[in-house]
Amino acid sequence: MSTAETPELADRLGWFGRIDRAIFRIETVVVVSALMVMSVVVFTDVVYQLMVTIEQDLVARPGQGWTLVAVLLAFVGAMAWAATPQLESLAKRAGATVGVLAGVIVLTSMLTWWDSSSVYRLLLVVLSIPVVLTLHKNVHRRYVIIYGVCAAISFYAFGNLPTGYSWSQSYSLLLLLWVGFLGASMAARQRRHLKIDLARKLLSPEKVPAFNALSYLAAAVFSGMVFYLSYIYMFGPDSTYLTPIWDAAAWLPESTRQELMTGFPLPDDASFYRRAMQVVFSPSEPGEVPDYLKVLAIPVSFFLITVRFLGHSIVFARMAARHESFDESVEAH
């Protein structure tokens, strides 16, 4: 059967394929949002450091400081002018340029006047407006809902940011880690992962489904082993992430809080829920990224990769059983 008739292998898996597609949409929004946050956080930190330098120069060396301000404003103005060729008259372009300069002055001044939580909440609201309008215009209403949920979570999380911007690098590296592993999961779903195509090219289209079924099954077994090892590393009896908790979240039920703070060490037969609670609410330094978040990307992504490889294996096994052909030269996600 031609792959043009089956643009996505998930279409052959019924309800599982529909769930997989929904998870893929969530992954897409999370990855795009994380990349946006990374860009904004790193850029904001750079601008903040520049503003601190300018303020110091204005006090110690006023001439040099004002010269730097003039150069930067001239550069931003030139960029704004070059980016608005579609405006009909010179007056409109000049007005847009002045507006951009005024906005830049206000935003950069806020970095030193306001705390980082307020700055990022404002930036989140400002940047979310064009994103939501674009998604809605392109009739991606499901993505609007997912993005709205992510934005709401981010808005709440920004309220707990430490002062200053020194934390930006560690948070950006955390997001980069999640983007990398979720990207691998998305690549597995779309069959864009690294693979050796020599055998597939040597086989006839009639034999490719059977070969693919076996190869994806082997890949699923390997990914499943990595998932299991990462699970044991995080939640196993000897996990270093299972630590005593001395100050559980106040919004938890009192019985849960007391259990978390007194029920340690955990018995070997403790439930996954109990272990997960112990990991999630483990103590961490204020403003620091919780250690478990740095490792959680591995079991989550490899679980998704394993399930998707199994799904591909099942699809190709069914094709082989029905003696269908499959041409690897035509992409089929």
C-alpha cells in the first residue's frame, strides 16, 4: 500500500493514535513555549547586565555612559526603521520608530525598577497576545487552549522567581534539557529519529513492513530499558531523590503533610504515588531549580519514545500480516 494513503501511522492505531496525537500537540506547545521562554530569559538577562553597566557608567563616567546610550538608541531606531518598509508614508515610519524607542526605554528601565517576577509576568502577557491571535487566526483553537494553560502555569510560576536575573542560566539550561528530550520523543513519533536505512533500501517494499516491525520492537526494548533504569534512579528504594521533607507545601491536606514529614525512610513496598510525592516535595534551596526536574525529563521522554516505537512496531506487524508493501522512499510519519 502506498504511504500516500497513510500520512500518519498513528491513524492505524485507533484510540491509541488519537491519544498519541493529543500528546504530540501538547509536546509541540510545550517545546515552542520553552524555546520562547529561553530566548526571553537569556535576552532579558543580557539587557539587565547592560543596563547595570550603563547606570554605573553614568555615575562614574557620564560622558562615556551617555555616549553608549546614544549609540544603543540609534541602533534600535535604525533597526525599527528598517523593519517598517510596509508603512506608506515617512511620517508613519518615523512615528513607529519613535514608538519602538519609547517602548524600549520603558521596558529596559523596568528591569532595574521592578522585581524580576513582575517584569516576566508583564512580558508573558505582552508576548501572549500576538501568539494567541495568530493561533486563533489559523484556526488552531486546541493549541490556543493548551497555550493558555501553559501561560497560566507560567504566570503563577513567575511569582516565585528569585530576585535579580542571575538564575536565568540555570533555568534556561533546564528548559533546554526538556526541549532536547521532548524533541527526541516528537522525532520518534514522526519517524525522524536517527536510523540505519541500508537494510531498508536493499529490501523490497513487500519485506520492509516485517523488517520495520522487528527493528522498532528492538528499539522499543532498548528505550524501555532506559526508561526503567531512569525510573529506578529517581523512585527506586536507593534513590538519592527520596529525602526527608521538613517543610511540605501548606496547600496539601494536613494528613499528607504529616505523612511526608514523618514517614521516612520509605518501606521498599511503598506505592509509586508515595514515592513521587516524596520526590516532588523534596527540599530545595530558595530560587534553585529542584533537582528532580533536571532528571524527570529522561523517564518521561523515554516512556513516550518506548510507547511510540511499540506503536510503530504494531502497525508494521499488521501490514506484514496482511502482506502490504511499504516504500521507505516516501515519508510516512
